[in-house]
Amino acid sequence: MNRMVMSGVTIVLLGLLGFAIPIFTTQKTEDVARVGDLRLQTTESTAHTVPPLLSAGAVLLGLLVVGAGLYKRV
């Protein structure tokens, strides 16, 4: 397969992943205070959402890229 088809398939898979897991969290750990060897740390969790419209757009764009790659190959 050529690169265009592989890129399209990757974009489609990312769009489907956005539908499957629309909310994910990340964690950030940072130092609050430091006294010698003693460190006080805090961990902050942040939730991120992937809009369904963005996932649908990625799936459609990926399908267009796959179609263009197959059309160019013929």
C-alpha cells in the first residue's frame, strides 16, 4: 500500500478511537515545596473530551484520503 492509503487508515482509526474513548484524563505532578532532601508534591488530574463532531470529521477525512490514494493508484 502507498503512503496516502496508510495515512488515511491511520486517520480513520484515530477518529474511531475518539468515538470509543471520548473522555480521557491526564495527570501532572509538580513540586510544591522543597526543603533539603524532602519534597512535597501534588498531583493534578485534568479531564479532556473529544467532541463527536471532531471524531466524525476525522473518519470522513480519512476515508477521503484512502479513496484518493486508491484512485491515484489506478
